[in-house]
Amino acid sequence: MESFGNDVQATLDAAESGETPNSQYMEVTWQSYWNDSLLSLSIRVLGWTSDLIDYAVYHYNFETGQRPDNLGLLDRFHVDEGDFIAALRRGAARQFDSHYAPWGTGGLSPEDENYGGIAIDLAALRAWTVAEENFSLDLAMFCPNGDGTFTAFQPVASIAGGSGWYYEPVLVEPGPGDWADGGPQSEDAFVSAWLTDDGVSVSFSKSQSRDFPDSETYRRAYGFAYDTEYPVAGCYGDYQDIFVGASGQDFCPYVFLLTTDGTVEYIDIFGGLWHGCLCSGGPLYGFRDIVGFESGVYEDGFGGGYETVYAVDKNGRK
């Protein structure tokens, strides 16, 4: 026996008679998630007039006969609200980066004359994707996967589309990260950085060696304290390695992060200290298949040069 609601039945009748469908939807599909007595549905809707896809979620507990709200869902799976929102933001950033970090648009590369402007535009779109106003438990749409993770449907900024963003499935993984017990670390002169459960931390040691820049000169300029851990905000990637190196005529240290996807993110240490916030700058767009980093000298063509850092890809190209 088939049973349809009024809207669906009217659309079916119109299709059989060759008339224009009365429904605004071209396709409606769903996926079910069962967790004991709890049924969750993610509903995917494709409209007739555009290629935009909308999502909705529905939850019903057959044991209690009630529809739990988002807070009730998190309580059921013993997930803290703050941990969930942090993981949701991390998942949204990774979804954005999966599209754009390897530079999959138009064959452009970092050597292209338009690279700077487009990279700035992408950085702005990424900032909107992770902006605080996009993350609240009241607005979140998600379904539990049953393994401690969730599938959420979150707005992710896009370079295409009139609205500038689309809702996309995002994997949400609350809980400790890969480096809860400490991870890879790197140092250059008096600057050290290492991977942590929350991303990255940086510290500074006192150094007056002839082989290194005098740390006191930079401490007075940027105001950091010695032997103090400085957490870095905005680190959302899945990282496998870290590298600290200087770039430029003066000693300008950067942290470079290698993701498991072979892309690169960066942290401008002195720039962040100058503005009062150590924060990841996000992906260096166009770097792909990277396996490591090397310090070197960039020759300026006039017999001189300056320190730089090279990303090395899987083919050995710098």
C-alpha cells in the first residue's frame, strides 16, 4: 500500500498528466540513522528552479515517544556542547579546505599573477565559514552516526552561487585530537612550536648566541615572555607535521603545518604577536602533494638573497 501527502500526490498527478508539477521540489531523499530506540533522518531536498540543495533533520525516540532537541541529543551521547561546537567549526573548515586548499580552480597556481587577489578572496570566504555567528546549538542540524561522531549539515562558503554558500555534509568528531599526549615539534633560533590536542602551541627561549638572532631584541619589540606556552587559535586542520623557519631579510619566523591531505597552512608568529593574537593564517592555496619542508636561500637575481622556506612535494620539487 502506498500513501502520500497532499503535496506529493498532487505532483505525481501532474507528472502523469503532463502538467507542470505543483511542487517546488525536484528530488527528496533521506538517510536514516538508528541508535537503539532513537531514529534520526537527514532529509536532502533539490529544488526545480536551481541546483541548490537544502537539508533538514528529524529525530524521534520510540521508547519515550518524544522528539529530542539538539541538547537532548548531545546529552544522550554524553557530548559537551562546547566540544561539539568546536568540532563542528573544525569540520566546516576542513570541508572548505577540501575544496580550495589544493587550488582546484581554473588551473591557477601560486606563480599566476592573479594568485594574490584570489587567495585573499578565499581567505575571506574561509573566515566566514568559521565565523562565530554560523555556530550555535539552536541552529545546528546533525545526526548521530553511532560511533561517537556526527554528520552535520552546515553552511560552507563558496566562490560560486548567488548566496555565496551552500549547505554541505560535515563530519563532526568531538573529543581529543591526535596529539593529546604531544606531537611533532620544530624550532628555529629561539622559537619553538609543537602540535597539541587543540592545534599548535609556540614558546620562546632566551638566546644570545652568535649563531642566532638576539632574542632580547625581538622580545622588546613584540612583548613575548620566555618559557611560556602560547596556544595558537584557528588551527582546524588534520596535521601530520610541523616546521618552524624564517623568511625575509630580517628574522621573521613562521610555522608551517603539513596536513594529512598534503596541503600547507601557516602561522605568522611576529605578525600575530604584533596584533595581539597568534592565529593560523589558514591554507597556502595551491600547495598540494607536499611531504615536507626545507630552509633555504632565495636568490634575488642581484647576487644576494634572503632566507626562505621551501615546501617539497612528492616528486621532490620545491
